[in-house]
Amino acid sequence: MKIHWEPLRQIIQSNQRFVISSHVRPDADAIGSEIGLACILESLGKTVQIANTSPTPPTLYFIDPTRKAQQLGSGISAEDVAKADVHIVVDTSSWTQLSDVGKVMRDSAAKRVVIDHHVSSDDLGAIEFKDVTSEATGSLIFQLAEALGVAITPAAATALFAAIATDTGWFRFAAVSAETMRIAGQLIECGASPPAIYCQLYEQGTLAKMHLVGRALGRMQLECDGQLAYTTVEWNDFAQTGAVPSDTEDLVNECLKVLGTKGAFMAIEQQNRQVKISFRSRTDLLNVAAVAEKFSGGGHRLAAGATLAAPFATAVGKALEAMREAVIAARPQEPVSAEADQK
């Protein structure tokens, strides 16, 4: 699904002040896409600010060493956001995922643009540049740079490589294609260092994180004859281990390492007592985006998420029931024999 970038080129050319935003609890694809896009716009002489509802996780500071991505109300105000000519949202198309930034955006007169690869979508009143077949928003930002004829700086290359590498599970997920590897190769030529990026992403864990991971793995359970695995992390676990919420990043994928699993989910209690649920699937027959949408969440067929405002046990129960139903529905139907049909 090739994106036609000419309308966005015209928007960029005819405007000066840009604000970039992404979803709550930003991951590497969100932050990497924001930084990569900011570098592109600044190379064209544009004024750029990044405003997010959530702070950047410390584990991703290496992507944004100058801390350009600011938390709304701390470093950047609603008034600053409202002054933008254009507000570009990356890696989400959801009002819920934009949270406080979305509220400011609704009241702003700025033109709205979305660059995203997620299937789930709200009407943000934006001009959309979406490719739901793309492995990462970072790839779309790279394609935009190519369309604009803008050279990728080493800083942008690092940010975009991290975005793509994390959203593809370090290039092992089904969405990876020859085009993915072409882009990755180009980013390396532009200055991205895979060994350094991998080290920053996956080899900076604390002992507290290892203890938290141990708790989560120890709680893992199987359902649906071993085809569904899930685990949980309560808020008290963070206090008792000294870990932080970002230490749970990608931990849900450990559930899919169990032989025979087709789907998985992980429930993580937040400080405000809401419960973040991460859903995963290893087969197109099990669409976890549809499961997440039942709870006003969304994502991809194989990876999605939602946040439930319910007591922890209740939220886990609802997620478990929804995933049970989805796993059972995704099982191949056995053909009915002629003899059974006659009965």
C-alpha cells in the first residue's frame, strides 16, 4: 500500500510551525518516528516541537539525547501546542491514545495530519497518510524523507532504525519484508549502528527489572488447551522490586515462547489503578486488534493493546474471557462428515 506523499509535501512547504505528537506511554516506534520526522522538518527550515502526554521512558533517552520530546505541561504548554500551523500525529489514530494532547488538539485551529500504520482508527479530522501493511511508522517516516529528497542525518537514522527494529521484534515478525531490510540497510549507511542500538534497547536492564520479569514469568498460566498464555503484573510489584513500568516493555512476548501457544496477553496495573492489557497473536486467524477494540483499544492483527478502568482482578477476567473466545473462534473448523450430517 504505497502512500502518495505529495499532499503532505505541499502542507510542509506552505507552513512553518509544526507540533508532533504520539500515543501515551510512547515506545521506540513512537519516539523514533517523532525524532526522525523532527529532523526532516528542521532540515527544511521548519520550527518543530514535540508534545506528548507521557514522558519519554529513560530507556529511550538515547534516541532523543537533547530531550526534544516534551511532556505536555512540563516543558511545553497547551498554548505552545495551539500556536502550531500543523499538528502531526505519528504512530496512532486514536483520541484515547492521544489523551491530554488530544484535548488540546481538538481546540486548536492547526491543520491535522496523521502518519500511522495501525488498523484501528478514530476520525481525528486529519489528513491521513496510513499504510496498515507497514511494519512500523518509522518506515513511513523514512519513505517520507525519500519522497521529499531529504538526507537522513545520523541522529535520524538511529531513531528510525530503533523504531523499525523494535516494532519488528528485531526483524523477526511476519511483517518484515525485503523493503524492510532495504530501509534498514539505508539507515545503517546513514549512520545507524545496530550493535549500539541493540545494546541500548536490550542490554541496559537493572537487577530490579530482572526480579520483576521473574515474578511475571512465574505467574504465567495456560488456557485453551495450551493455546493461550497470559501473565500479570500488579502495581505493588513495582514497589517491591524497585522496577519501573517501562521494564515491562515487550514482556508479553515471553508468553508466545511457550510451545503450542497461538495467543497471549499481559495485564499490568498502573499507578492510577487502571489496567493496561497487551495482546499478542502468532497467527492471522487470531485478530487481537478486534479483541482490543472491545475495550476501546486497538492496534494490529498480531499486536494490540487497551486500557481498562476496572479493578485489577475484574480487568484480568474480562481480558481472559475475550481472549478465550477469540482463540476458540480462531481454531480451524473440522469438516462435518456426511454420516454426521445425515444424523
